[in-house]
Amino acid sequence: MSNKPYAPKHPVAHIEHQQEKRANEERQSSRLIHYHWFYFAHKYLKPGDRTIDQMVQAARSGKQNLA
């Protein structure tokens, strides 16, 4: 792999590359948020508490809204 920066042959290819890069960053961010909420809910709330399910579902929905 070369150390050269990405250089598209056509301006549209550059825009598509930037959009793909941004989409990947958004997916990573939303996944991280979901994992943190999941960890928090299971660590600090009582097992069997309905709040856990609600928080995890809200995090999952937020993840889908961000992505």
C-alpha cells in the first residue's frame, strides 16, 4: 500500500469517496454510543428491570437514526 493520498480520477469519484468515508465514521460513532448505553444499562441497573430493555432499545433506535 502506498503512502500517497487518495487521488480520484474524476471529481464525482472524490465526492463519493468522501460520502463513503463519512458514512463509515457515522456507523462507528453510532455503534460506540449503542455499546456504551448497553454497558451502562447492564452494569448500573437491576437485572430484570424493564428500564434496561427500554434503554437498550432507545440506544438501538438512536443508532439507526444516526446512521
